[in-house]
Amino acid sequence: MLSGSSPAIGAVEWARRRGLQIDRLVEHLEVEQIQPGDTVIGTLPVHLAAEVYRRGAKYLHLSMEMPPQARGRELNADELEAYGARLEEYVILSKSEMTASLPPLAQ
């Protein structure tokens, strides 16, 4: 699944060039649809990426080094490549979730 605020045609082409199979393309992610074992690719806000993880799915963030003049517009696949686009897996927990799973500190 490729998701984001607006899954650009350039990102879809970029993924296809890398042999990534996209079975569903969504403009706005509805986390209720996420199933354990799903993989979500996109540029999600932190709280949504954390919810993807909580639901047992994998989140791959589309990261790149984008210059200021390229921000705020859709990029084509060649531009994504030029800006070093890559997929990075993130496991995102809130601080309360993280501290709840840690054993108490030894006194």
C-alpha cells in the first residue's frame, strides 16, 4: 500500500522502477483498514505511522534530501532519484508506550 497526503504519480513510478508491488494506492490513509502484516509506504505524520505499527503492520517512510525549492509540489520519479529517495523502516512508539514496556530500573 502506498499512502500519503497525496500519493504522487512520481512516487508510484519510482516504486515501480524498483520492482515494488503496490496493491493499493490511497490518498488518505484510514488506519482502520490496516491489517497485521500489511506494509504501508508513504510520508505519514508520526501519530499515523505509530498507529500503523500498533496495528501489526510495517511502515516504510519515503525519505529524501529535498532542497527548499522542490518542496510543496509533486516530484517526478527522476527528481525523487536525484534527491536520493529511499525507503526506511520505522518503528514508532509514544514515550508512554515505550516506558510501559521497559522493566523498572534497579534501585
